[in-house]
Amino acid sequence: MVLKKKKVIQVDAFVLDQQLLERLHSFADAEGQNLASHLLQCMQLTDGIQQIHCIKQCLGSLNGLPEPLMAEATDSLASYLREELKSTDVSHYRNIMDNLAYCMEDTGIGTSSVHILFKEVHSVTYCIYAFYYVALQFLQKSVREIEEENRKLNGNCITQTRLMYDLLIGVKVSMSLIQKIQENMQENIWKKVDSPVWQSMCGLLNTFTCFLINEDLIQTVHMTAGLAVVLFLQTMFEAVEKLPCLISDLLLGSRTSDMPEWFMDNCGNLCTTELSDSVLLFLCHGALAMLEWKNSSMGPSGEKLLLDIALILLTLSKRLKESSMAASLSRILTIWTSSALDALQSSSENLKLSLSGNSDTVEKMLDYVYAHWEHPLDAVRHQTKLIFKNLLQIHRAAVKGSVVKLDPFFSMLAKDLLSLEWHVKGKYSSLGCLVDCVGIENILEVDRTIPSQILDVMNDQSFAPYASDLLETMFTNHKKHLTSVLEGNDWIADWHETWVSPLLLILCDGNPEQATYVTDYYLPKLLKCSPESLNYMIKILQTSAESNVGTCNTRGALGALMACLRTARAHGHLQFTNMMHDNLVSFGCIKQGLVHQHDQVRIDALGLLCESHRSTEITSTEEMELILFFLRYNLSNQSPAVRQQICSLLKKVIMKKELGMPYPSSPLFCRIYESSQPVHKIQQMKSKQGPVNQFTTWDPLTTLQKYKDFMSAVCGILFEALFPGSSHSTRFTVLTLLGIITEIFPVSEGQNKELFQIAQEVDPTRVQTLLHCFASTFEEVKILAFELLMKLHTTLPYFQDVEKLHPLFQVAMQLSSSTKPYDCVTASYLLKFLIHQKDLLKVCLKKQLPLNTFQPDEDGPTDPVEENTLAVIGYLLEYVEGEVLQAEKSLLQAASSFPMYGRVHCITEVLNQLPLNNLTLLSEWKEMVTKLIRMSYKLSAVVSPVVQSSSPEGLIPMDTDSDTSERLQLILNEIQPCDTNDYFTEAKLLKERCRQDCANERTESIATEDRGEEQQTCDVTAQMVLVCCWRSMKEVSLLLGKLCQLLPLQMFPICSVALITVEQVEDIGEYFKHHLLKSRHRGAFELAYAGFVKLTDLLSRCNNERLQKLPQQWLYNVLEEIKANDPSSKLCATRRSAGIPFYIQALLASEPKKGKTGLLKMTMKELITLASPSFAPSSTIPQVHALNILRALFKDTRLGENIIPYVADGMRAAILGFTSSVWAVRNSSTLLFSTLITRIFGVKRGKDENSKKNRSEAKNYDKKMTPVIK
């Protein structure tokens, strides 16, 4: 079934420093009832959301204080506010603004504090006046200083973001203050030109006008400044009827001479300069949101302003390309339609004529809808639907009094929409709005086959939600219409013929994907609208179920029956016991469905058993028997999707709420384990109190035993299937189900024996079976086995035997140096598991293994996991360092006998298990991190010549061993790497050389350090050396990326908890930069990119200004180097620019998405220029680099919709690149063009070249591709 995951909002908890906490403790009372005690309780909460609610309750309780305490609290607040308003510290302004906002609310203590603050003023009116003056003065000063501080901190993204939101709060508080002035100041003394309040308001108006024009501020501040400017103008303007004319003049760019002097002094920038698109947009938003459009309060000038705003917004829609601006424009257009509806309630005939369906304004609005109803942004698509819906209401209001159903505008609209192809997603929501407006009968009169047409579209999941929503609107409207014109149940036959019969036809013999999507999306909505239709469906399907059983390709009537029953039970229209009692379906029929040829029929039959709408519905014996029957035949399904569904459904049956008797139950009991607890309590009550009426028909002990027997039988079937040599699909299903059972029935000591315990089912033989799963070549099986053992190991006697740990550790160390890559993965999972065994160090020291790099303190409080992790990493590091020394002498022997990447991989994986926030051995870890970084650099230096070679696949570097080098001399003579930037301009000449058969030649490998084996020889090929080198580079990159994450985000001048220094982070950054820009092997720079992404993500969030500016500096430097085209440049010049696109991709992806994305804009501008043929005709290398980088950026989903405005320019550069005479330019242009086609039309998922899925409407395409067309 289709489920939507609930979004969880996380808020960090607020923490007080020790000094403030002690002070708060001193005010708390012993009973814990006073305000200080409540605040202390609030500080103990770990959830930020809960803290916010708690603090609000504490503040709300202030107004309920007794009179003597109220006076004291008011005096304290007033005194505190008086001191705050004198503050000059920018970091405190936000708190003061919040306090001002609190005082402006109509709270008793806030208003009283204002009166006390200005108690020397005798009149209440002048007291309020004095408060507004002081508050406005403070706000004017604070917003200007915050904006100035923001300008000084250019490049410090985190601090700038905080200042921006402080600025936003300042603007909002100022607006609230102005609105309060209008409400509370009845006298107009503040409107005098020489009034201090007036002067302060003029100053704020000037400031907000500057904010509106300032392009460096975030969009939210721009938008709010537009609201503030219009609000201030509305408040300060004497001739209110002239305000719409003034705003119209500003928007249209016309200048009039009768503008007030104060307006020209403070808003002159809006009159003297040409307004940018963003300023026009947000001024329109301010006018729509702040002016009163109802009751014709602004007269004809207001109606003219409304039409002018529509014209400007529609003009801007063709120019604004950025996703954030496009989303804002769509919201503002929706506001315009709502304002137009308000204005039409009491408007003139001229406005009604101007807003009717046939008017020019509405036609242009519809064009906007058609061009944006398939916009990439969900927000724009949603607003487009609202705009269309409001336009229909606008037309109805404009032609009020006419017969709507016969209106030509609606008839034309219906024909136009139905004439569109069904692959247009925007058609569905618009047609649904039209059905709501004119009724389904008018639509069906055009074409009675519309329901079948829509159902045919549901063979594509991307269209299924749209189609099901439209169908729901239609059949709901149809039922409402039929029940209003027909009596009794006469309507249902016609309704079934229209909406149910096409459904059953698809479920029985339709396309498998279509039947699945119809079942998931359409059937639940149909049953919700008409539950009585279920009996009609069952009756028809039962008639043909025996004759039409279905095949492996079709469900047949049996499959359709299973789907209908499953859906009905899951949505509460059917109960399993009633279904069996009423013989709606037989026991054998369900069994037949559980082993059907068609996968989906089996899933539906299992869903019928597992899914239940009622939380208290008991799982019957029949259901348990059928589930066990299903498990015996369906654990080895080869389809990953089917396996996932099986596991999900079986989890539901285990988690189903079932108390199983008329005992009063709570809806919180949602799992068998949880339901077993109250059942067990009932058993205890029964044993103490004796038989009671409510227990006469039900024995709790029997229910508990039934649960245990069922779960034991399930575990038995699962472990039987997990034999050595079992298939991957079987192992995946079994381990997933065992993990679910272990999660639901948690392992704990002292658990009651009457309840099911998973540990009792795992004997030593089954433990070994789980350990053998680590040897699987599929990592997902290793993961599942590891997670399962981690949940069970504390209660399994097998791992309490210390002698069992030593062989496992030996195996892990041997596998970590294997030449087979998946062996080192197995070793890492074994080591990750072993470090959680508290006796690991004792065993290894007893066996005299070289773990003596760290001696544990037996008396200390150190975590055993931390001790084990440190010791194991030290052990692995010792061997890696020795292997690196050997590799420096002979890389060939290293590749054949002891590839170093396995050990490094194990170090990284073990390090991932470390609880970084709770380390105790800080000095040891700092030393270890330094050693790991040093080792990484040495290992990289050994293998980097291979991965940075022009032909890494054919390169075997010269070794110092003369015997080995002699055998490889022929290969070295044949392949001569040439690292130059002449790749793009000169042809590469290769001389034919004689090839000699070296298949029988052997090279000696060094003996491994602790196995004591004799030396052995083996063939060493260039590919073996390459695999060893690029995997080593990969693991080094991942290790360094992990080490960077040890740096805390909150850096202080002296940070004692940091395991890595700022200098080390900078060195790691230079390392990544070097290898990304110089490596030629794709595997090497792709995986260096994985580590570099971790580093750049850390730098963007760190508050250290020195580190935070590194990505920007690196980006500037590499762009300058590309533009310079220096022949001595070390940039890797291959046909796809090697790691350069990855390098720039990582730098841009780390930029905060909610900011101005200045780096992205600057980079795209530079790259588009470089990619143009006219940039530098004498050189093509920068052009090729630019084209390849653009391709990578357009493919990067992390850049989201911020990259969309540059699609047209990128397409233009790609097309022009086809005309180049240089092959490398044409090749890169072709790749960029292919990427852009995918970006515009979506990923092609079918083989049909004429597929309707990957299309774009002409209007939408023309809008995006205007620069290309021109």
C-alpha cells in the first residue's frame, strides 16, 4: 500500500552555562513549584520542541501572579527593558527585539511594564507615545547596525545567516509596532512632521527601502521589506485615496510631481532609478498583502492598481528564472487572484468586465497556468492549481447571475482540457477544479469513456497519483449528483457501470503494473466513497475465480479478489473473522493465492493476512497457519521489490495490535510484544483473584503460549532456510525478518519466561550460521548479519566464551590483507563486531598478539569499545606502516601479496563505530590520528604515480628489484606515459612494438608478516597493480574524510576536545585538491571526491572563519588556473577533464542552499563564458574543461533547482560547440547536450522512442529555452 513518511522536525535543545544554572538553582524552591523550578525542569528536557512549549507555559503563567508579585515582576521587567534599550551590542539586539514584541502583545505584565518604564509621563496616551518613540529609535539603530555588521562579515556564511534572520525579526517587529500605533494612538500627534515618532518612522522607511533595493540580502528579507514599505506608506499617507496611484506610478515607472516631500526624501531611490525585477515583485506583494481590497475602499484607483499589478506580475513571469523567485512569483499570483475575488464582491462593472473569462487579463493568467502546471518545483505546481481554481471563481463572480453550466467560457475550457493528451500532468488538477465548478455530468456529456481513459494512464506510477485524485473528484461528484436526482439505491447501478466495471476489468486481465497502481491508488478511494460496492465486487469476482485463476503474467479473477479483499480489510471495510464466517472466501482459496504464479497475487494474499485497520483485531489461528504456510514457499523470491514487500507485511503482522478478548484495551498496544505485557498482567490478576466473568471464555496463558509457539515456529523456518550455500535472496529475506523479530522483541535480562524470547531460539549452531553470513559476497547480507548479531550478542552464551573470540580475530586479520576486495569487507565487519566484546583485549594479550600498542587501565572508567577500537586500529596501523615500507621497494610484490587497502578499509570502518562525542582517551586518540594522517600521506605517495599516469591501465612503474624489473622491461618499453596538456591539440603517435608471451613468467612476493609462510611467486599484471593503487587511494581518501569529521563544528581559540587541528584539516584539503586535479584514473578521483565532499561539508558548517573561507578560495584559484591556460599547468587534461569537475562539484554542493548561492552564480557565469566558442579561439583546453564541468553540475541533484536558470545558456554553449573543428570540443559538447536533454525532459525509462513520458509542452519549453531560440 502507498504510505507517506511523516516528516520529523528536529530542534536542538537550549542549554545554560554552569554559572546561570547555579544562579537559577538558588531561586528554586524545595517543592519545585515556583517559576525557577519550572525553568530548571525545562532545562532538563533534551527535545527543543518540548522546551519551547515549556517556556511558553512559564511565561504565560506570569500574568496569573498574585497582585504583590505582579507588581514586583512588572518592575523587574521594566528595569530590565530600560537597560536593554541602551545596549549597543549587536549580538543582543535579537533578544531585545523579542522582548519588545512581547511587550506589544496585549499581556498584562507587558503593558504594565511600558507604563512603569515611562512613569514620569502622566498621560497614558503620551506614555504609549514615548514607548513607541523609544522602540522605533532602537529598531532604527539596530537594523542599520545589523546590516552593517553583515556587510563586514562577507564570506562568513554561518554568521551572516544568523544576522540575516536577526534583520528579518527587526523588520517584522517594526511592522507590528506600526500596526499597534494605528490601533492605540487615536490622536494624530505622531503624524506631525516635527514629531519624533514621525522622524523615526521616516528613518525606518528609508532603511527598509534600502533593504528592498539591496541585492546582497536574502530573499526573505527582501520580501518582508516590500511588505514594510507599503505598510509604512499606508500608515503615513494622509490622502489614502491617492496611495494606489502612487504605487501604480512606482510599478509602471512613471514619475509624477505631486509626490509628498517626505516620500521623496526617504523613498527617492524607488523613483530615480529603474527598479529591478525583484523590487517590482516584492512591491507588488506588499501592495496585495497590505492594502484593503474589500468593499471598494480604494475606489477606481484601487481597481486600476489591481490590474496594473497583474500586468507586471505576468511580465515578470517571463523574466524571472531562479527557482526561489519563480516560487515567490507563483505565491504572489495566487494572492492576486484572492485579492481579485475580494474586490469583485463590491466592484464596478468595468472591473467585472476586465476580469471575466474572455478578458485579456484572465487569458494571460491561463497562459501562465498552462506554462507552469508542470514546473519542476512542487510549490509552483501547487500554486498554479490554486490560481486556476481561483480564476474559475473569478469568472463566476464576474458573470454573476448567468447560468454557469451553459457558460461558453467553461464549455471552451472543458473542450480545451479534454483535447490535451493524458500525459500532461497539469491537465488532471485543472480538470478536477473544473469538475468541482460545473459538475461531472457536463464533462461526461463530452465523452462517456473518460473514466476508462484515465484508468489506462495508470500503468505509469508517475501519473497514478494525479489520475486517482481526478477520478476521486469525479466519482464523488457523480455520486452526489445521482443521489440528488434519483431515489433510494437506484443510482448505484449506473455508478457501478461507470466507475467499478472498468476497474474489475483491469484487475483481472490488465497490465500487471497498471493493476498494481490501480489497486494502490484508486481502489481505496473508491471503497471509501462507496463501501457497499465491496459486495458487488466480491460477487462478480467469486463467480469467475475458479475458471480464471490467472497466470504468471495476469492476476485473473483470483488475484483481483485477493487485491479487493486486502484493500477492504486494510481500510476497515472488512474483518478477517467475519470474512471467514460469512464464506466470502475459502481457506483453500487464500492458500492458492499464497503460492500463486504471479508475485503480486501472493503479496496481496499475504497482505490480506497481515494488514488490519482495527488495532484490536486478534490474529486468529487460521491466520498464523496461513502465514507459516507462506513462509515455507516464499523465502527465496528473486525479485528485490517482492522481498521488500514480504518483509514489510510480515513486520505488520508481528506489530499488529491484538489483545484478543473483550478486556478493556488501550490503542497504544500496537505490537505482539506490547500486547503480551497486559495479557500477562491479566494472567497474574486471574491467578490472584480467581475466576471472573470476563475470564470465563478466554485464557490469557493460552494466548501467551500461542504467541510463543507461533514466533518459535517462524524462527525455526527462518533458520532452516539459512543453511550454507543458500541463495542471496533467501539470506536477505531471512536475516531481514530475524532482525525485525529481534527489534520488536528486545533482548533483555530478567525477562519473564512466559513471554517470547528470541535469544532462546539461537543456539551455538545457529550462531555459527549467522557468522558464516559474513563470508557472503553481498555486502547487504553482511550488514544484516552484523546488525542482528549486535542486537543478540550480549545474551548469547556463545560469545561469553573468550576462547571463541581468538579464532575470529585471527580470521579477520588474515582477510584484511587478502588480494580479494570483498575479503577485506568481511574482515571489517568481523572487527566491528569484535570490538564490542569486552574481553577482546584480554584474549589478544593472552595469545601474545601485538596489541600491546595500548595497555588498558583496568581500574579506569574507560568504555571497553573505545579501548578495543584504539587497540585494533593501532594493530592495523602497525602492519600498514610496515607494508608501505615494503611497497616503496616493490609495488609489484605489494599488489600480489599484501595490498594495503584492506587494512586501511578496516581502520576506517572500525573508526566509524567510535562514539566521537564521548571519548575519554583523548591524548591517545590525538596521537593515533596524527599517525593515521602521516600513514595516509605515505601510502598515497607510493601509489599516486600510477593513478596519475596518462595510461594507468598499462603502467607498471620501475621497481628497485632488478629481477622483477627485468621481467617487466618489455611492458615498460611498450607503454610510455606522457603527461602533457597536448592531448587536445596534438595526435598521440604509438609505435608498434613486438609483443612477447610472458604468461609463464613469475614474480616473487614477500612473505606476509605474521603467517610464517614460504615465499611464493605469481603473475603480476598491470591491472593488478592498478587495482591495488586505486583502491588504496580510495581508502586513503575515505579515511582522511572521516578524520576531518573529528573536528568539532564549534571551534574555540583553544579546543581541548578536538582530535584534529585546523592545520591538519587544511593539509588534508590540499591533499584532496592535489589528487582530484591530477589523478587520471576515474576510480581514484571519484573516490577522492567522496572524501573531499565530507571535508567541504564540514567546512561549510564550521564556525572557524579561516576554514569557512577555504572552499571559496579553492574555487577562485581553480577557475583562474583554467582561464589562464598555462602550458605548465598541472591540471589533468583528458577528454572529460578527469577529476576537475568533481572538485568544483564538491565545492559548490557544500554552499548553503538557503543563502544567495553566490559561488554558484559566479561559477556558472564564468563557465558559460569559457564554454562559448568566442572566448579564446587560440586555445580549446579551457573550453573543454568548462563544458565538462557544466555537464557535471547539471547532473548534480544536490544543486537542486538553483541550476535550472542556466539550462538555456548551457544548451546554447553545447549546440555552438558542435561547430568546432576540434574533436575534444565536439565530444564534450555532445556529452553536455545529452545531460541537458535529460535535465529538461527527465530520465528516459522506456524503449519506445515516441514515449509520451519524456515530453515537455511547447509553452513551457519556449519559456526555458528562450536564449537558445533567439
